[in-house]
Amino acid sequence: MAMYRSPSLDAFAWQSPVKDKDLVTPPGSPAKGDRYIVGPSATGAWATHDDQITFYNGTDWIFLTMFEGMACWVEDENKVYAYDGGAWAALGGAGGGGLGYALTVVGGLIAAPVDEGFYYFGSRYSSALDSYSARQRMYCPKAGTIKAACIFWRAGTAGSGEDVSMYVRLNNSSDTLIATIGDTEGVKIFS
């Protein structure tokens, strides 16, 4: 199966899963696309890359530039870890199990949204954004607290170039701001 990589995804706070976060030497026979968090005092091809996310492109190990707020699922531990700018720590307390479950969010392109407009996206089968909230919802099957959100959105110009704000709306009534960003970029990452 062919594997493709989008370099722009490397800059997202939420990263694709990694196999392990404690190895200090590269595995002997990696498969193309295998991802790891490099362990402390690494050696060999991983030397000087402690705590970085790396992936194998079929020939070489590629290392991502780390930044505070990166997070990913560590497969061998079944936990979510976040990078605080200096180290990786399990989310949800010492056990890292406080997140509960992952939600898949569907979004889409709006070429020219109107000024002061509100658009919704959720887990509906269609990726088209909608101005009617009842058509775009995400249902959480259990109670809990949202501890992190990272939303990628690609849009054309937003009205007359005003800032764009992204919110989480609870029970279609109360909004919590995730972030407000300027409209100079077509690709927007709210986290």
C-alpha cells in the first residue's frame, strides 16, 4: 500500500500515533511510515534527537520540530502524551487515561463565508460546513470534560478579512472559545 505524507500536518499540535516513546536506538527493520518518540540519550541515527517525533520514510529517519502543545497517542502504552516544551507527559493524570475517547470531526471548505456569519461542523456524513447547527453536531456518549481541542480548517477569505473565532458549543447553548486567529492564512489551526 502506498503511503503519502503531507508536510503541513507535521506542524499540527495533534500528531498521528507513535509506536513507542522509550526506544533509544532505531528498530532493526522499520516499515515505511513507522513513527516513534525518541527516548532519552538516544544513539545511532537517533542521536541528538531526544524527545522528538521521528518517522521512517523507507530510507531515512525524519525528525519533526517539536513545540509546546504537541500531543499524540502512544500505541504500546495506550495513552495520550503531550509535549510541554521540555518533556512528554501523560494527559489525564499519572495514568494518562483521563481523556476517555477520541472524536472524529468533519469539516470542509467555505470559499467565501459572509461577514459575521456562523458556520457549524461536526460528525455528519457530509464534509460541507453548514449555517444550521442542527445539521452538524457531535454526540459524546458519556459525560466528561474537554481537555484539549485542535481543529484544522481551510477557508478562502472570510468576509472582508476579519478575524476568525472557533468555539465549542455545549448542548447548542453555551460557547467556549478555542482560539481567534487572523484571516491572513487560508489554512487555519485552532488549538
